[in-house]
Amino acid sequence: MRDSIRPWLLLAALALAGCDASDAPAAAAARNDAFDQHCISCHGPDARGIDNLGVDLVASDFVRKSSEAALVEFLKLGRLADDPGTRSGQLMPGFGWVAEGELVSLAAFLKSLHDGG
């Protein structure tokens, strides 16, 4: 699993090498290890969602309107498929077992998807 992340890290390093300070929000949103490990399989490598699995997190009003702290709590609990707030009709698993720092980093990454937008 670790080896599959290395190509992404190399690509991110190469991408960041050509960034100036004005590219900082885009560079911050480029990759996140927690997203790659826990979210990519449903929300896709670009966080734009996968049909019948996970919603588009870039266009998500829920992500945009939620604070980082609220997103951390949501990530811990998840959401049942029949919850009235679900948009996909699919289970959003809870990640309460993931380290708090990793969830904080993930929430910051999700918020960074909306920087400048």
C-alpha cells in the first residue's frame, strides 16, 4: 500500500517545485495522505466523486459551509445511507478510529478544495 502512494508523492513534489506563493492554496489541495488512504476509493482521485459511491467534495455545499471542527466530527461519525442529509444514498463510513491529527489534516484538505471558490 505504501508503495502505491510513492508515485503520487513524486508527482506532488514535481508539481510543487514549479509553484510560486500565489499557487499555495492549489498546491495544498493537490494531495493529502489521509484522503488518499481513506476517501479516494469513493470520492475519486480529484475529489469530484464516483457515481453511486461518493459525492463531489469540491462542489459540496456541506463541506463549504462546515467548519473544520464540524468536518472532523462528521468524519468520526459518518452517515447512514438512509440519513435525510445523504446525497448519494450510500453509507458514509465513520473514521472514529483514525488519529485525531489525521482527521484534522483531512478536514483542512477538504476545506482547501474551496479556497478561492
